Amino acid sequence: MCDILYLVQLHQMLIYLCLTLFVPATFVG
């Protein structure tokens, strides 16, 4: 159970990181 919750949290963090890196890149061009 704990492992699954940890993986979900890690996945959400990765998505958030990708978004924060991706959005500025699209604005810059």
C-alpha cells in the first residue's frame, strides 16, 4: 500500500515538473 501511494505521489510530482518545464518552453518558442 505504502509503495503504491509513494509511486502515485512520485508520478504526480513528475507531471508537475514536466508542466513547469514545458509551459515556459512553449512561451519562449
